[in-house]
Amino acid sequence: MESMAKVTFVATGDSFITRHISEDGYDGFEKLRKLIRDHDVRFANLEMTFHRCEGSPAAASGGTWAMTDPSMLDDMRRFGFNLYNTANNHSGDFGEGGVTATIRHLEERGMIFAGTGRTLEDASRAAYLETRHGRVALIGVASTLDPAAIAGSQGVDMPGRPGLNPLRFRTIHHVNARHFAMAEELARVTEVNAQKDYLIATGYSSPYPEGTMPLGGMNFELNDLETDPERNETEPLAIDLKRTVAEIREAKRQADIVVVSVHTHEMKGRDTMVPPEFLETFAHACVDAGASAVIGHGPHQLRGLEIYKGAPVFYSIGNFIFETETVARQPADAFIGKGMPADTKVGAYMDARSANGTRGYIVDPHIWEAVVPEWIVADGKVRDLVLHPVTLGQKDSRSQRGLPRLAEGDEAKAILSHLKDLSEPYGTKIQAENGVGRVKLGIKE
């Protein structure tokens, strides 16, 4: 190996790809591809399963049942990507069969990925990319998931379960005595905790800790003092945090640089652009364990950028390819769930879901704005973090919407200004210069 003087990185967000790229590319393709290919490490989140109905549709999906032809992987490679995350809310859309088929198609192409596996150990293990200047490890996790999509460990006499590497979390509602009493009364009247109470009475479950109470799937905790503010708190489950931290530390032994990919739709309160508390806690723990960057994606829009102890934490870099409207197939469950016949065509279903283009993602301009960050790791430290604004063509027709292009002019300025505002709570300084954002890197405890 020459030197650990410099390893260059570029990262993109969610790729929900359902259409092939023309042999001639498209307007803006070559410019974007050059940006990506000019780096040692070229990351993308694969927000799809890649197979030809090699798994049955799961009872619940990540929103749209996400399946595309395996040949779309070759379109992703045309951009130049060489490192992929596969853990997200769509990983289990087609059950274990969809997980294993996607893994097989990736492996057949020699594509390096992390986040899903044939067992939990496989899914949580780092993937390694060899570059000229150093070995890079990627660990992939997802917090937005259906429990059926979680990978399982292999036992002594039972096989493991294919799935994703989870980052589960717990939500606690801290309330005053009056509201706590109201929750207790609501639980009594509705009997929402009857099954849980029965399990406690028969010894199959532990009693509620003093000062706490569940209400269905919610957890309430009585404030110590009446003057304490009422608030909602989220925290990562210890078992998932501990497993990921252990994998980071192991990867640090085996590689020169470790990055973590995390897919999170959850938000703080009602603001989709503000990350939840558990994600911040998780990201900080990853950096403390040795990760040089945390790459967040999931909400299909930008979230703030934090520089934590010199490491960039991207709470969401937005979409990269977003072609949900032209997915080829959906199961009957999707149509029936909208009150439509089981033989409804996908295009008609998409019209109904968006109320003919008047609601949902299609009318939100922030869904179609993103950034592609590039940075350098030199001698173990992150240097020269630059943000390239990207547009996905909100006003294009359905058949063209969702393809990424580097934004220019006023559009680029607006995207960078938006990200600057989102990042201000973290003290991050972004300077717009010649159509890109340059980030001032400093140590922040």
C-alpha cells in the first residue's frame, strides 16, 4: 500500500431505481458520473430488492413494494459506484426470498454491500473495499423496518434467518402526574393493556417499573418533579447499539477507515426534516467507536449535517434516484388496501395514491432536492468536505421524473441554503461557493 495520506469518498442517498438508463445516458448523466468516478470510495443506498418475483410479497411493505429487475444493478454500476448499503425499510418487501435473491444477484456481479445477509451475523458484519490507498469498511443498519424483515442469528440446532441489520429504538413519553393519571384511566377504561397484564399475572412478563406504564404500544414515564418539562424521548435499543459498536471496533482492527450507513425515516415530533434523538445518540456512538463518517438516508429529503469530533454525520443526504411511480408491479394487497380491484394497473394505482398528482411526494419540492457529498480522509482525519446540490426533476413527466442531475444557478443556491438552515442547530458552517457548499471542519465535542 502506498500511503494512508489520502482516500477520497463520495456518497449518494436513496436509489429507488425502476427504469434503465438510456445507452446514450441522459442530460446531466456524464457530469454526475464523472464526479462519482473521480473518487476511491463511491457509495449508494440500494432502496430496492433486485429479483424477478423470487420472493412472495410480504404482508407489509416499506410503502411501495420495491422490486426491480436485477439488470438495474448494472445501471447502478454505470454511475461508478463500488460500495452499497442494502438495509432499509424495503429490504423485506418480498420476504426472505427477496432478501436472498437480491444477495445472490449482487454477489454474482461482485458488488460489495453491507446491511443484509443470510443471518444476523452476515447482515451486521462489515463489508470491505480495497482501494489503492487503504482498506475501507462499511456497516449498514436500518431503523425503519417491519419486524419480519430483521435477520436472525443461527443457533445450535436451528438455521439463521435472512434479513437486515436492525437499529431498533424505544420511545418514552415523559409526562406530569395529571397526564400520567389520565393515561392510567384511559388504559383502565379501554383495557388496552389487558393482554400485558395477564402475562404479568401469570409470570410470563415482568411488572412495569415504578413510575412507568404502557398504553398499548406507547410507554409513559412519570416525571420526577412536577416542574420537569413534558417531552418525548427516543433511545436506541442497547442490544442493537452494542452489536454495531462491536462491529465498528472489529472493522477498525481489519481496515484503515470505517463508515456507517443508517437508514431512518423516523423524525423528531412532527418535523420530517429533524432527526430523532435516538439517531443522534447512535451516530455519536458510532464515531466514538471509530467510524470516520455516518451516512444517513431514508426520509427522502435533506436533514442537517453535524460535524461530531471531526467526523461528518449526514442525518440525510436525500434521494439520488427516485422512480417509485414507474415500479413495474405491485401485489394485490396494495390495490385492495386503496379500495381498488385486485387487477388494478400500477399506473392507475399511482394516480389514486397521489390524487392525480395533487398530494404526497410529488408536490413536495424538498423530496426532489439532495446533495452528493465528497470528502477526503487523510492520516485518519476528514478533510475538504464539499457538498454538490442535486435536483431530481420534480416538474418532469412521470416517465422521466426521479433522475439525478447536478443543480446549477439559483436552484443550487436554494438547495445549499436549505441545508445550511437545517445544519445550523449543530453549529455546522456551510459556505456556498461556485455552486457547491464547502464545510468548515472543526472538532466539536
